[in-house]
Amino acid sequence: MNEIDRSLYFDDFLVGQKFVTKARTITETDIVNFAGLSWDHNQLHTDAIYAASTPFGRRIAHGLLGVIVHAGLSYELTEKSILALLEMTWQFKAPIYIGDTIHVEQRVKDMQAGSNGDRGVLTFEKKLINQKNEVVQTGTTTILLARRDKTTED
């Protein structure tokens, strides 16, 4: 796996290349803040007594909170070169609990250079993984990236 550099551009990637992000622990504060921001106050996320009576046995993070944290962790890879998020498909495989530490493993699935030579489209396959090495979410993201070498060859 390659160590992440904060300045990777379209030209720096190869199909099949793999990257692993830093890890981040999900806190109760994250869940409370996300509930307030999103107006999603579902009892699975906000009521410990209710959540204890569910198959999860305790409160879980919002699924979309996992998506958002994944985006922040992944952003570091293309921090200086990303132009747009174009598409995303996502699956929710397992719950994320308060105290889980998650990271993203991502592999370059596809690359298409732009016709004018200053950008390209990159698709990643991604796994959001917890501290037990369990995949909690998976998906693909397609992004528009600037090129470091602005040529029209391709």
C-alpha cells in the first residue's frame, strides 16, 4: 500500500493502486452533532434505552455519518487536486458504534483522462473498516481531478 501524499494529482495514479487513510474514532459528540445538523433524531442514534432493546444492543452512528467521515478521511489523498465529486454508490454492511475507530481502504478502479488535458476522472472502490477489521461500509466514488502535467497527450 502507498502512503498518502497530500498532493496527488490525476497523473500520479495507476489503476489497481491501493491507499489506506488515517483512522478516526467515532464519538458520542459526533453522533449528537450529526443528529443536530441533519435533523435525524432516530432513537437508534439518540436514545440509549431504546437502542439497547434493538438487535444492535446499543446506540449506533447514522449510516450517513460513516459516509461523511469516509469523505473527510479520503479527502487527504487529493486535497490539492480534487475539482468535484461526480458520483457515489454506497452500501451499508454493519453498524458503526460509539468508540469504533474507522479508516478507509481504497483502490483505483478506473481512470479516464479529459480531452483538454488539464483534468481526468478517477473512480475508487472503497471499504470503510473498523478496528476489528470488519467492513462496515463499501462503495465507489468518482471524482474529477486536476492533472499535474497539463498535456493533451492521452
